[in-house]
Amino acid sequence: MATTEVTSNAVAANPLAPPLPDLSPQAELALLARMLFREGYDDHLAGHITYRQPDDTLLVNPFGLTWDELKASDVMRIDLDGNVLDGKWTVTPAIPLHLELHKARHDVGVAVHNHPRWGTIWADLQRIPGVYDQTSAQVAGDPALYADYQGAVNDVGNARRAVDALGDARMALLANHGVFVVGRDIAMAHHRCITLEWRCRQAWHVEAVGGGVPLDPEVHGRFAKPFDHISFPGLWEAMARRELRADPGLLD
Amino acid sequence: MATTEVTSNAVAANPLAPPLPDLSPQAELALLARMLFREGYDDHLAGHITYRQPDDTLLVNPFGLTWDELKASDVMRIDLDGNVLDGKWTVTPAIPLHLELHKARHDVGVAVHNHPRWGTIWADLQRIPGVYDQTSAQVAGDPALYADYQGAVNDVGNARRAVDALGDARMALLANHGVFVVGRDIAMAHHRCITLEWRCRQAWHVEAVGGGVPLDPEVHGRFAKPFDHISFPGLWEAMARRELRADPGLLD
Amino acid sequence: MATTEVTSNAVAANPLAPPLPDLSPQAELALLARMLFREGYDDHLAGHITYRQPDDTLLVNPFGLTWDELKASDVMRIDLDGNVLDGKWTVTPAIPLHLELHKARHDVGVAVHNHPRWGTIWADLQRIPGVYDQTSAQVAGDPALYADYQGAVNDVGNARRAVDALGDARMALLANHGVFVVGRDIAMAHHRCITLEWRCRQAWHVEAVGGGVPLDPEVHGRFAKPFDHISFPGLWEAMARRELRADPGLLD
Amino acid sequence: MATTEVTSNAVAANPLAPPLPDLSPQAELALLARMLFREGYDDHLAGHITYRQPDDTLLVNPFGLTWDELKASDVMRIDLDGNVLDGKWTVTPAIPLHLELHKARHDVGVAVHNHPRWGTIWADLQRIPGVYDQTSAQVAGDPALYADYQGAVNDVGNARRAVDALGDARMALLANHGVFVVGRDIAMAHHRCITLEWRCRQAWHVEAVGGGVPLDPEVHGRFAKPFDHISFPGLWEAMARRELRADPGLLD
């Protein structure tokens, strides 16, 4: 439920859930990668996540590891020109898209690219999936559709055009390719990524049997609005617990 | 098979299966949450289960834990006004719908809300899935379709209107949202939840290839009738064993 | 490949695979239940398997256990009138269908009923799935479609009519219900069950995008023919190894 | 991303990922079988992989083991006439197709046949799946469609006709049967197999909701071209690590 109102003062003093251990920013990025892998962001070695730090360096997952094996100690650090500052592995050559984005959008703390299971279907369709339910409605607006696939993503000019096409959208379908999602912080990026995937899955199933009744756009806006400001309470933490139960070693 | 007739007197004296350990009501609720998660009631932090106790208090799952991690000791206790009586976590702000329901429907021991995988597709379609087979037919009648999505679920007036729309239905599709299922006790709520999900999955697959032959409504009624009175023999217990094999710690 | 011809004399002397441990008939039935569960024969407590023994008693899975938890020691023994001879649990009240079948069809060593994932879709459609590929073609003929759903399955008269409708078919779709598959022995019943499920899954996916080109019926017949006489070499054994790796305790 | 350009000299000196243990050719074949099983190449005992060695012998998986249980020590060695040279199990009678291929195509180091989940749907449809995204585009050209299903695959004449139909294609749909994929080495065969499966899955989902916009063939060609020469950097190694995490015993 998209609300933070609580039903009694007594419970307001209670925690939502058991506390997480202290998490370094590198551990947060590894957790995000593992969570999203489990949600369908699982195209082998594809995908990059950048996480802007207070000193304007970026943390990024290494090029040669899959999202389900990433540990905190694998995370790389680069500067905004793409130079590697720290880390034992390599960085994707597709990093210019992220660099241009972080230069242009100071509101973006985290940027995610991959070819997720349902989002990529709509990228292939070059159409915007309808919003058919409350869960799908938790991110405001529609994904941008960036349809120009003329150049390589490691070209700076193309990266800038992609950033322009994104505008102030929270997420984008990259036509015939995959998705791109941004957020202020790790929890927001996570929430937007899983909401986009849910929306794409639901809309596909709805269309495959002839179409449904989209949510009233005004209701969509109302549901989504709080999540541009606050995180879904406890969501990131719950998903982090799931990953930590499955493999506590990811914190190493 | 929807019958309790047995084929020999000898076997009538045998147990159906190995006995479960003694289960507290809190353990029963945790088991139900885990069973339903496995069946597709798995939308992250979404979903609430209320379980009315003989003293008219309600047990409820906490707001900040997922259904697959819930343990007996995590379960909260509230009164019919939503005040927290016991428990270490918090309660969903969406609880008014459950409170109004339990005030209005004294026959309801357990109420379940979530956004399950196949049920939510039909909520998105705003249509009632056909009954195409015996397994789908084990709950009488059709789900109510509550299509008015004007207000917040934490508003008492809206909660009452939703309860009115449910009427005496055993289950409801909440348009563009999810499902709501009620039952006299835990085993009945479980059986109805999984039957609704099966019915929704089957009907979707049938429609996606052009439609099938729905079950004769009279046959539907005949199959379903006993389950308004008795549980499907051994079903709850079998699913409880599955969860206990997977994680005996859920009883803690 | 549907052939037993081998390519060299040297290799003909080699075993196909490591040997299985000695398996009691009860262990064979438990293995079959677990294998089929993994293939989609997984509708909770639904489903019964009967396995005719040389003394004309039948082994049968108990009514109250799921197919994925069954152990050899759980298997029941009944006579052809349904009297329980041995075993600690109960027998399904739907057993008359199996009893009538074993009385009428002495060629049947094993009979399987359940509501599998893809087979039940076609039972719901009341249509015969096309044969679109070699794997689908490994069972001769089409499933019978038994469409009369007037009576209870625990009624002897209805059970006889169902057996008549099956005729000499190797498998049947029970309209708006599930499937029924017979075989001379455990390995043949297994092979037919998984082939029917494959055929149903493939045909659904083919129809959902507009239809394909069915296999020439003559080719279907040619592929299927050997499997009415010999087992698919090594198939049962390979699937048994998979179950034994997952849970060696099933032999207990 | 289909490029090997790196963004800084510093990182160019770093490894892509932790090194794999030394792998025998037999271990490579077992790894490939396990990886592909996980990707949907999982039709029970179906499927054969041949791996040409420098001495013109072939390694091949045994007939009676599934791809998910294969260990290095299970792999067989045969000569180009199909005589078994080494190994404790048997070889598929369908081996002539592979033998003819390796005789005719000296550029082929590895050949894979199976009935994968999505590829076989298109074999059933007897149509070529469109290329709808970048991941689908990583193998040049279209699969050949070999539609003549008159003879047995263990007949040499039929095997030659199939090899002729393949021509210089990198992959083929065997009508009403399955797929056939070739590559210079293990990593290339793996990459082509998973790309074909992705392409088939995406195209099915696109068609099931009315069709999408195929990738410009020129862009397809451009994306695919490097992979006829170099492997996708680190892909094989990442998937090998996944299998080794799941079961280190596969190296035995």
C-alpha cells in the first residue's frame, strides 16, 4: 500500500523488520545486482549498474561477472571520465552512456541497464506497456522509448543523444535492446526496476488474451507520486534479507 | 476428488498422513503465508492475512516482512479497531479493509489479500475467469469484481464499500489491483486461494488459444458444495509438511 | 532417437549408465510419482498411480501424501476390489476407475491419473493437441477424449463407462478434469506421461502464435511404434538417478 | 556489448574475472552440457555434443546420461567413423549426422543437437524466428530450416542431406524435431546455442501479442560479425563458474 500512515501510536515505535547489518556502498550495489537478477535482469554478462558517491566517483559492477555472483569486493570505482580508480576487474566499454547520464542528471544516484525478461519484450515491440494495476503504477509516467539504434553505445555522441531522449523519465525502453532505469538512490532504482518488470509482464499477459482496462492515469499518478520522494517502506530491506539468507558471502 | 467416502473399513481406521506437530495459531498463519507465497502470492511486501481468534482479536502478518520469511514469532495481534496488542513489528496501513470485513462477516475466520501471479491478470482484465476444470471448480460461485478504485484502502468508508461489494462471495477480484479471499478457517482460506489461482491460470491459457468449453455450472456447484462445509481432506496438512521440510525454523 | 541400433560392437558391451540400486516395486512407484511431479503432475493432493503386481494385487500411492514426498514405505497395497491389504495410510475414494481398468485391461501394468500443467489445458479445451515434433510423437495415436462428466468417479458404473471410452488408447484427456495414462510397466507409463505433457505444451505454444505444421501421421506412427514394445533405452533409469540425487531418502 | 574496446589502460591490465581451474577437453564438454541444460536444452536423454580434438578424434557425451549429470569422466571418445576409442558408456545411434558434419566442415569444432524449450517451438512452426533485439542478433544470419523428415538420423545418406541443407549456416531448425548448432570451439558453440534460444523465446513472445519491429538486418549483421571471430569476452567463463559453484564434482 502506497502510504506511510500507521494505525496506532504503539506500533509506530516498532521497527518494520529486523535490522540489516551495516552495508558499504559496494555491498549495496552487489545486493541490487543480485536482487534484480532474481527478478529477471539475468541476461548472462549483460547489464551495468552505476552508483554515484558523495565524492562524484562512481561504483560500477565489473564487466566479466554475472549479477548473481557479484560480491562487495568485486565492485569497481571509476571517475566521471571512466578512468578506473579502484578494483581488481574491468569495466564495460558501454560505460559512456552512464557517464553522460551522471554528468547531465545530478538527481540520479543510480543507473541500471540490462535486458530483463519482460522489459525486453516491450523493447522488442517498440511499444509502451499499459499500466493495468496498482503494482505497475508505483512509478510515475511512462518509460521513454529510445528508438534510434544507429550507433555503438560506447560512442560519446550516441550516449548523449540517448540521455537527451531519456529526458526526465524515470525509465526507458531501448528499442530492440533492453531497458534503462534511474533513481536517486539504490532503493529507488530497485523499486523502479522491479515495477517496470512487473508492468511489462502484466501488460503482456493482458494483451495476449485480448486486452484489459488500463488504470485511470490520474490514479496512476496518485499511486506513483510518493515514491518519487520516499522509498517503498521496507522493500529494499526485505529483498536484501532474501539475498543475505541465500548467500551471506555476498558481503565479502 | 471431492468426496470423503472411503473404500474399505480397514483403511478408514488409518491416518491420512503423518501427524503435524502442534501448531499455534501464529504458526498456522506463518504456514499459510509461506504456502501461498509458493503458489504465486509473492508480490514482494504486498499482502495481508488476518486470522480471527476466539477472543475476537486478530492475528496479522507484519507489514515489513515477506511471506516467505515469516515465522510464528513474527505474527502480530491487533483488536478489531486496529490497535496493536502484541508483536514486535508493525501492521499494514491497509488494515481497515480487514477490520471492516471482520466486523461485518462473523463467518469469516481468515481473510487474505495479495497480488498473485494469475489472479492479478484477471483483476487487470476486469473479467471473471471461466471455470474450465474440476480443480477450478472447488470453490462455489464466481469471484466478486470490485471495480471502484476511487479511494485509498486505508479509508474506512472505502473499506466498507469494498466489503459491501464482496457480499457473501468467497473471493473477489479487486479491479486493477489484486485479489481478496475469505474463509471460515485457515485450511478453507488456503484452499480457496489456491483454487482461485488455478482457475485464473487455466482460464488464461484456455483463452490465449481461442477459448475452451466451460464446466457446466451445475457440475461446478456440485463439486464445490462440500468445501463450504469441510476441508479438502489432508490438503492443508500436506502443504504444511512441504513448508516444514523446506524450513522447520518457521515454527520459531 | 527412437532406435536401438548401435554404432560399434565395442560400445555395445558397455552399460548405458551406472546401475541403479535394487528397487522394490514400492520404490519404483515412489520414483514414478516424484519424476512426474517434477514434470508438472503436481496438483497438490490430486492423482493416483496403480501398479499391478504378479499376484494381481495393486500397489497405489496413499490418498493423503503429495507425489513429491512419497517414499517406498508409504505405498499401499490393495486387491482388485479395493480392499486394503497392506500399508499405513488410506486409499483415494476415486480408486474404482483404476479397479475397473485393471479388471478390463490385462495388458495394463500401471495406470496414472493427475491434473498435469499442460495436459489439463487440453482437457479444458476438450480438444486433441496436435503432434508437432519427434518428442511428441513417441506415443502412438491420439489421447482418447472422455467428455461425459455426469457422475462421480467413485461410482462403479461411471468408472466402467470411462474405461470403455478409453478403449485401447494409451492415454486419455478427461474433459474439464485431467489426464489418464496407462502402460505395460512403470517405465512405459512414465514415458507416455512425459510425452503427453510435452505434446500438450508444444501444441499450446504453437497454437498461441497461429499454428504450425503437424508431423506427418505416418512419421508419427513410425516413431512411436517401437515404444509399444520396448522402453526408451535408459530413460527411466536416468530420471530415477535424478530423483535419487535429489533425495536418496525416497527409498526408505 | 559487442566490442572489445576498453576505457582505460589501467583496467586493460586487469583480468575479466577470477581464473577457472585448468579444464580438460572432457571437462569443457561436461560444462557445456550442464550450461545448456540450464538454458533449456533439457529434453531428458535427448541431445548430443561432439567436440573435435586436434588428432581428429571426437569427444561426445554418452547416450544414457542426461546433460545435468554429466561429469568429465563420463565423456566418450570416438573416431570419425564412429568407433568408440575410449569411455565407459555408449554412444548415440544418431551419431552419423555429427560424423558427416565433421567430415564436411573442417571449420566446425563443436556441434550441438537437442530439443530446447524455445528453439523446438520454432522447429514445430517450421518458421524462422525474427531477430527483435541485440541479444538475439549476436549470431549472424538465420538458422537454416531443414524440413525433410523422411529418413532416420542414423542413416548416412540422410545425415549427408542434412549437412548439405545446413550449408554454411551457424545453426539450423530441424523441422518438427529440434535444433542443430555448430561453432569453431566450445565457447562459440555455447554462445550460438544460447543466442538461438533467446531469439526463439523473444520472437514467440513478440508474435503472441501481435508482432514487433524486427531489428534492421544491417544492424543485425554488424552486431553479429565480431562473434564469428572472437568469443563474447568472459561469457563462457562466467557460465562455467556458475556450474562449478552448483556442482564442483562435474570435473571428476
